[in-house]
Amino acid sequence: MSPAARIIALVIAAAMFFFSAWMYSRTGDWVAVVFALGSVAYGVYFFSSGPDRRG
């Protein structure tokens, strides 16, 4: 994964987390917690993925 794609993916995962946390604070719905945990998992995956090793 290129550095730019990695940064974009991390920004999107962070935005997903903050939106889910905001929705949980407004509604108290457990589904928002599941989405927040999923976005944290995406963030960890993209953060831990190494640089693109092609060429």
C-alpha cells in the first residue's frame, strides 16, 4: 500500500470511529459501538500494514 493510500485509509477509519462514537453518545445504540470497534480494527490494520514492496 502506498503511503498516500495508507494515510487516506487511516483518516477514513478515524472519521468512522468518531462518527460512531458521536452516534452512540446521541442514541445509546449498541450497533454504533460495534461500528466503532470495527473502525478501530480497520485503523490498527492500516497502521500496521507496511509500505508497498512492489518494484
